[in-house]
Amino acid sequence: MAEPNETEFKQKISIIRDQFEVCTPYLTTLSDPVRQKILLILAESGTDGMDVQDITAKISLSRPAISHHLKILKDAGMIISHKKGTQVYYFIYIYKALDKIMNLVNTVINLVKNIDMESIKEKAPWMLNSPSN
């Protein structure tokens, strides 16, 4: 396979930079363990959804703290809500975020898949002892 020329490589890097910018709010939102738990709880609830009281019963945080995390998740487009009477029910709706993150990951994979890691290790022998090996 032919190596991409410098212009193509710079274009790919520019695309990845843009994708990182789009994904940063999603990745930041997902980096919090409480929000991860909330997403999993909402995933378990399926189409029934859950209100703040139900979520609070499953996580040892105050209702205001849970509400704060729900707002962050909602602002990031990872959950949706529906008001039924006086109750607000939350549902996982993470597809758009996952599509964007998967697109970023696939683009990075395509960029680095032809990098010869053995040649890099020869130039950087310290990599042989790195935890990712």
C-alpha cells in the first residue's frame, strides 16, 4: 500500500483534529464514574426510563447531585427526558455520541494502522517496557 503524501496526511490530521473537537464533550461527560453509572442504570431501565428518585435510590448521592449529572448528560445529548405529570423520566439516548466517537476511533485506526511499531521500538527501546505492550 502506498504511503500517503504529506498533503493527504495533513488533511487526515485536520479531520481527526475536528473529530476530537466534536467528541471532547462526549468523552469528558463519559469520563465521570457517576455519569457512567447513571448511563448503565438508564440502559437497564430500557424503555421504562427512570426519575431522579429512582436513580438516587441506586446511587449513594443526593438528589441535587444526581440532577446535576443528569443535566450534564442531557446537555451532551446522551440522555433524553419526558415529563409525565409532575415526574420527569430519563432515558438513555447515546446513539449520536457513540456514532461520533466510533467515527473518531475508526479514523485514528485508519491513520495509524500502517505504522510499523517494530521500527518505532528500535528507535525507542524504552517502549519495550511500557505497560501497553
